[in-house]
Amino acid sequence: MYSHLTQDTLISNHLIVNATPVGTFPNINDFSPTPVEFLTSQHLIYDLIYNPEETKLLQLGKKSVHRLKTD
């Protein structure tokens, strides 16, 4: 399912939208296997999850100093 998320794919697509239930309560340490090592400051990460407010994917993006959309 996520095998298409390659470095080339992320270079040409700067908007990352997670619309899956991955990372929702009670499995808050789970996250979609997005290769965050290929994200740059040009990427915008949007996670539609509301519980928890900041998902593991957003935490990983924040650690990489990326712009986050949380609301």
C-alpha cells in the first residue's frame, strides 16, 4: 500500500495527507509508513486524525523541522 511512496514520489509531491485511522487512540505510537527521511522543508504534512491531536506522523515531521497542518 505504501510501496509507491518513494524518494522520487516525495520529491514531486509536497503535500502529505494522512486520511487513515493509523495512529488513532489507543494505538497512538503507530503511524503510516511514510519515508520521513525524504521530506524537506517544502513539504506540508496534514493529518486528519483528531485523537490524539498530534499523531506520531506529525511528531516525526516536527522533529524534521517541517511545516505541519494540525487544524
